[in-house]
Amino acid sequence: MTAQWRRKLGIGLMIATASCAAFVGQGQAQSNPGFSFTLNFENGSLQGWEQTGTAFANQPTLGDNPTARQRGQASQHQGQYWIGGYENYQGRPGQRPGATQGDRPQGTLSSGQFSIPTGTLSFLVGGGSSPQTRVELLVNGQPQLMASGENTETMRRVTWDLTPYAGGVGVIRIVDEASGGWGHINVDDFRFSQGVTQAPQAAQDLTGQWRANDGGTYYINQIGNTVWWYGESGDGGATWTNVFHGTIQGNRVVGEWSDVPKGRIDSSGEMELQIDSAGQLRATRKTGGFGGSVWTR
């Protein structure tokens, strides 16, 4: 049986509104060495952003492409480059200003992880007004703030108060899940009012053989921030065997597990683990009837 790993994100999103909160200048934020991803796309690339689907395969956009195609709605982008989900012009040889890819493509862009500071995060957003086309802030893997366009190519500035989420692990995600009219998102010029550092990662290497309070033996392999394990009951796996796949977020491991047909039990679910030390893991959330809650080595 092949386990299917599904990311189940809650949909309780908060719509952020624009405000006049102060923010640091573009150059200051961009020069902060803590960022692993571009904030303003001014290097003409998606540096540090992880892409899925095809919606952003032709990004970033160079210049005011909506005006070049006589749309009558100026983009109001900052600098030279920006994310224009409808556009298809990067200034490459053979391209012509005004080219488009339309609303059909879908996909996401996800920033690298960062420790959320106090203060604010502001950015420009335009495009479709549906929640299917949005910018969202993930906090410890869960979406907490969201903003969409107003069915115009012209972007407006939105400001989020980060203080309630300070200290959490943040990811900015740009989402296009729509293919109909106004099925695209425009984004540019992320600015933090305080400097941001990379999210702290667990210094420990979790690779090795572990024992749990369910009597099982677990063989864990950590590759970068990805964790895999194979676990089996004390009777050699005759009662249960399971596999797990997760990612390290700060001092937590978040992922999903599933039994495999070596044992008699067949179940699956989600799990979050706290890394207490180099020699102890502790389950802080689990579903599907998983038995173990503390692992040691």
C-alpha cells in the first residue's frame, strides 16, 4: 500500500486591510542578511521562493505590462519587476511588452521560513478578489492572514500586524487556485518594519534508532529539514508497522503518518512532535489513534 501524504491546511483566514503603518525602506529590508528570499523581485528572479504549478512559471514581470497591452489599469508596481499572474513578459530576447498568459494557469509561490518579528509586514497586492487568488501568511504551518486584489490590475498596499504571531515560524505564500475571470494575483514589494532572521532550526540530527513508550522501535532519518521514519511494534512489526514523513519547523516536526501492511493495524493521521533535546521527541498533536507519545534514544 502506498501512503499518500496530504497537507491539510485550515481555511480560517483573516482578511487583512490596508493601513498607513510605518515600514522600513525597500533597500534596508532587502539588505538584511536574514532573508533567504527576495522581497521585491528586483533581481529578475524568484530567488528563495518555492514554486508549484505553472501560474508563476513566467515571473517576475518586467515593467507596467498592463499599460503596454492597453488595459487601462496601471500596475503601480515598485522598481522594475513584480509578480503579475496574468502577464507573460520578462524582457527576454524575442519577447514583446504586453504579452499575456491569461487566467488559466494555477500554482503557488512559497517563501523561505523566517522568525516572525513584532511590527508589521506590508506589500502591494492586486488582481482577483476571490480567496482563491490570495497572499497569505502561514504561522507554524497554518494560514492566519490573507489578502486578495480588487478585480483590478492596479495594486494597493496592505499592511499586516505581526505582533500576535511574533516568535512563530513564518512563510509567505502567493496562491492562484482560480482559472476563470480574474483568476490571477499581482504582488510586489514586501516590507518588514523590523529586521527578520532565518527561522531557528533544530541543531540536533535526529537520524538514528529510537524507542517509544508504545514499546516500538523507530528508525529515523533526517535529511536537511525533512524527517522520515519506519516504526514497528515490539513483536517485530506483527501488530503494527508505520511510516512518517514531516518537516522541521523551528523545534517542531510537522507531518503525517500511515500504517503499512506488515502489521495487523491499518490507520493513518497527522502528527506534530516537539524536539525536547537531542535524545527526546514528544508528540504535541496526533490523530488517527497513534499510540506512542514520547521517543528516546
